[in-house]
Amino acid sequence: MSILIISDIHANLAAFQAVLADAEGQWDIIWCLGDLIGYGPNPNECVDLLRQHKHISLSGNHDWAVLGKLDINAFNDDAQTAVRWTQSIITHETRMYLESLPTTLVQEPFTMAHASPRQPVWEYILDTYTAAINFGYFDTPYCLVGHTHVPVLYHQEEDQVVPYRPDYNYSIKFDHLRCIINPGSVGQPRDSDPRAAYALLDPDTLVWEYRRVAYPIAQTQAQMRNFGMPEKLINRLEHGW
Ligand code: ZN
């Protein structure tokens, strides 16, 4: 049994396709941690592609914003523009699917939350302090989150929390230590590495493998330009921020 762990596809079909091709034949089910849409040019195509595979998925803050469940004034101007554009183009079917998604799920021994177990839709776990607080908000040994678009693993070691950046040459075996793990973002990485990020998880042996794969960034950018999306959102993809 192997699980393809993905998050923050953000309507970037080329990135999502690259991840599926790179991991082909190596997984049995997809766990998606939310933000399927927002920012990128292919919201309907990305939702359709996810739904063609056996999967479970969470809803993220951008999914909520497009559905009108979040006040988009909390987003910056470019993100608001992307939300409005996405609202104008998603189909009834895409909307209904997104409406059906939960904000947290528990699949023992994992809790899943898009942003954080404390605030599943909105909080950013970007530092050890915020991670430490969040260890008090889930009951399972491990918690999977997305939202920051930065792959990282926080270990709870006695009275301190220690962050680990991914090493793509080695897999990680979870031990008795609790951890909060972020696979990074498929469609808009923000760790200065523009390649799509994802992970493979074997829930039986508890082995986790961080992965990156290059995708045709220019293809996504050209579509965004065609749709008149903000230059900043287009440019950031090639820089990975
Ligand atoms: Zn996101």
C-alpha cells in the first residue's frame, strides 16, 4: 500500500500531470490536502483529473474563497483577482465537488488538515513556535498539512519541536516521535525550488519519501497570460516563491 500525498495544486494542470507521471505505478490512492484551485489557469481540469483517480481530499482556503465561504478581502489583490477569475470559469460540477470536501480528516494514525489542526483553513505553520502549539490540537501520532507551500517536517522531541527540511535522496521512517508533515505544493512551490512537490507514504511501514519533479512551467504561464492573470502570479512560478 502506498499513498500519493499532494497539496496546493492551485489549478496548475501541467504540474499536476507531471506529478502523476513521475509517480505512475507507485501508489494506490491519492490523499490531497486542499487548495485544488485558485491562482492557476485550469481549475476544472485539475478537479476532473483528481476525480479520475481513487482519492480523498480536503478543502483549502482558496477552495473556500471561490465557493464564497471566506471573505476574499483577507486575500491580497492578486489572489483576489485569481479567485474572481476562478469563480467566473468553474463549472457547476466543479463547484458541487468542492462543496462536498471536508476541512479535516482522520485516517489513523494520521490527521489531515489543509492549514493546521488548530485552524484547518487559515493558519500558516511557518515556524517551530506555531508548530509546537499545534501539537496540542490533534490526537493521532502524525498530522499532514499543506497551505504554506513549503515542504517541511516538524518533530516533537521531548519538550521541543525541531524542523527538518526535506532531503530528496533519502526516505524518512516515522518512529515514536509525533510529527507535523507538509509535502509542499504541486502547483505553486514557495521554497525557491520551482519544481512540483509531492510525497509518497507507505502507511504500513510508515516510510515517507519527499519528491520533486520539473514540469513545463512556461506552458502554465502562457495560459495564465492568455487569461489576463496578474504578472506577479505568472512570474512567481518560475522562481518558486
Ligand atoms: Zn495554497
